[in-house]
Amino acid sequence: MERETILEHETTLEHALDLARSNHKEALRLLAEAKTAFAAGEIVEDRVIQLESLLELAAEDLHRVTKEQ
């Protein structure tokens, strides 16, 4: 029974890593789009700043989850 718990935990860590990678990739995409939209005058700078903060959080999460692997 202990072995099953360990396998489940590994699966959870793998899922967390996949999710963190996906979130980081999406944050990069959103920020790139926002920078383009800001340069075109379509959005305000505050939105770009929000997305930069989101990217920082996603990068921190990815780093944390990677260390846990």
C-alpha cells in the first residue's frame, strides 16, 4: 500500500510540473501580445505591468516545482 501512495505522489508532481510549464508558456504569450498591443496604443501600460507580474509568478512557480522534482 505504501508503494501506491508514492506512485500517486509522483504523478501529482508530474502534473504540477506540466501545469507550471503550461502557465509559464501562457504568461509569456500574453505578455508578448500585450507589449504589441501597448505599442499600438490598444491597451494601457498598467495591463502590461500586470502581465509582467503574472510572468514573474509563473516563473517562480515553475522554478519551485522543478526543484521539487
